[in-house]
Amino acid sequence: MSAIRVVVNGVMGKMGQAVSAGLAATPGLAVVGGADIAAKQPKMAIAGVEVPAATSIEALLANVQADVLVDFSTAKATLPAVRAAAQRKVNFVVGTTGFDEAAVGEMRALAEKHGVGGMVAPNFALGAVLLMHLSQKAAPFFEYVEIIETHHETKIDAPSGTAAATARMIAQAKGKAFKRNVAEKETVANTRGGFIDGVTIHSSRLPGKMAHQEVIFGIEGQTLSLRHDQISRDAFVPGIAMAVRHVVAHKGFVFGLDKLMGLS
């Protein structure tokens, strides 16, 4: 059986470099090209192999035959890339975050319209997905909840896509509003954090950090803390490889790696 041919959008970013190298080393997958706005040469080396490069997915797919687009670019760049891929019957896996529901809805529609497999996930690290699942299971039993997420200092969006998705999942599982302390006097604005669907979120951005999330539940007399620490971008590769194989074998759209892990 021939290898699944993958192109990576955002290939020169930190995530793109880690993902492309990881997928290139994964049996049954072959990275056959990369696109990045910063690409200055028509070729680039991925895991020691020279492959075509371009400044856009449109330009890359004009010269490269691919089975799957893997996107780790920016929220602004992802939709044009997915449109270009779907129109060429190329399946897609999106790990970029910062989208609104309308953008996700458009990607779902593109997969269905063009008969390709598509997947968007707020996180591809298996441990992070399990954290989200366990948080959802715990939610009905507690009255308070807060999410604390920490990422590296160059992360563009806040809160993280994972924290936002976790908050929505927790709120849905609870089925009613959590209790939330509102300070009588907040001497510094926003020190109680932001919130999504009634779930409080605190975001910090620090050098030396990668990706960390803790979900803390509370009820009278006790707390429950669930935490995931990602220490390397390599953590994403097994989940992305799982998604790549899925979109090749199954047409239609999926949101969230949990669907592939049998968690929902």
C-alpha cells in the first residue's frame, strides 16, 4: 500500500516544523511538500528529504499531488488553504486555533460539498483530549470550576483553543450555571479572569513553557484538580497521524480528536 501523501501549511513555524518532521518519520505517511508565507525557495528539506515549497497552498497544490493538507498556520490563513484543498479533492486536518463557529461551519460545508474528509481539533495531544473528556465527566458533580492555562510567550490567541473548547464541554455537561465568585471590589480589572459559558478561564504566557492546562473543580469541603502538561511539540504527532489516516478513509467532517479515540 502506498504512503499517504501529506502537505503542511505553515511549515516554517515552530508547530509546522515539528509536525512535518514527525509525520515524515511516521510509517505509512510521506510529507511531499510545504507551504509558508515565509518560503523563499522552491524547495525545502523536511527530515533530510528535499520537497517542493511555496508561499501558498494554492501554488503548492498546482505542482504537488497530495492526499491530505495538514494546517498549522494562522486563523486568517487556514480558510483559504482549506478552500483550495477541498476544491482539489484533497482531504484536510486543521490544528490551527482561534476560529469562530462560522469558520468551523464553513470548513464542515466544504468537506460535505466536495466529498472530502475533514477534521478540526482544538488539540491533537492525546493527554489533553483525555483531560477534556475527564473534565466533562466530572462537571455534573461540582458547583465551581476554573481553568488555568499556560503557554509559551509567542502564542497568538488567548484563551487557548483547548481551554475554550474545554469550557464549552464542561458547561454543556453541567447543564446549568456553575457558581462563580464575583468580587465585591476588583481593584485591578480582569484579575478574576474571563469566562466562556460561565466557566472562568485564566491565561498566562511565559517563556520556558510549552502548553499546560489545569481544570479545578470545587464543592463544599473538597476540590478536584485535573492537569495536563505538554513538554514537547512532538506530543501532537500521534494524534495528527491518527487524524490523517481517518480523513483519507472517511469522507465528511469531524470536530475533535475525541471522536476518533472512542471517547464520544
